[in-house]
Amino acid sequence: MRNIYILNCCDEWKSCISMSLVAATTSLRKLKSIIIQKVKDGDIEYKRGEDNLSKTQQIKMLRQDWKNEGEGFVFDCLSYGDVEIVEDGEIQ
């Protein structure tokens, strides 16, 4: 089965009531580019505890972490964004 990555914008606490669908895709490459665009737009922030980084610094760190640490690490560092991974045909 293929994974489907669901990207939502949300509040800082990632509460369910605040979730707003941005994209659903099976492509990690496409997901990465969408997340980067949302950081550029200011809808999502990328943080590893550092505050007040410029959007350019956030994107540079995100790309580096995606390469070195993997997408799961990046997903955990999103603020105002959340990625849910489901399998095609999954019933919850």
C-alpha cells in the first residue's frame, strides 16, 4: 500500500478543531515543496526550538534536516502545520 501524506495548517497546539486541509499527496517531493511554499507564505513555521528565524533561514534548515534527518524529523519540527500519514484505503 502507498502512503498518503496529508498536510494541514493548524494552531500552535495542533488541535483537531483548528486543522485546515492544505494538500494530500503520495509524493514526498511534492509534499516538501508545498511545505516550503507554506513557510515562504508565512502559514507554517519550521523550528527546532529556535525562535525568530527568517523564512529563508527556516527553509535552509528544513532542507538540510530533510536530507540529514529525514522527513519524520521535519514533520515534528513544523509549527502551525501538521502532517498525517495514512495508507491508501485505510479505514479509521
